Amino acid sequence: MDEEFYIPVFYKGGEVNFTARLISSGYVYKIEVTVAESPLLYEKDDEGEWRALIDPENVPRHIDVELLKAISLSIDEILA
């Protein structure tokens, strides 16, 4: 599935929409979310929570950890 969709995220008192797409490989899937023109991958961890996979060499400069958490929560709510 290569179709893009939007993830509404409540962050700092407002709603922001991020472009995302589903990436599947066998039984595993990830969600690629574009933040500050950089793609970030989200996957489930061992506890079933969504986490961002961050490449230290390719991380957006002004990324906020609270924003990453808010995106994770939104993904979880959408897929619940």
C-alpha cells in the first residue's frame, strides 16, 4: 500500500495533520510519517506501543520529543 493518508495529531493545544503511509513487509508493518520534511518510521515495540525509529544522522533538527509521543498516541487511537 503506497497511498498517503493524514494523521491528525493534537499538539500544544491545536491539531496538526501529518502525511503518512503504511509500509508492510510480511507480518510486520510500519507507518512512515513525514515531519519537517523528513520521513520518520513508527513501529510497535515489544509492549505493543508505537515508537519512532530515529536515525541519528537523519533526524530533523528541531524535532520535539513531545511531538513524537503525540504522533504515537494518534496512531494508536486511529488503529484501536
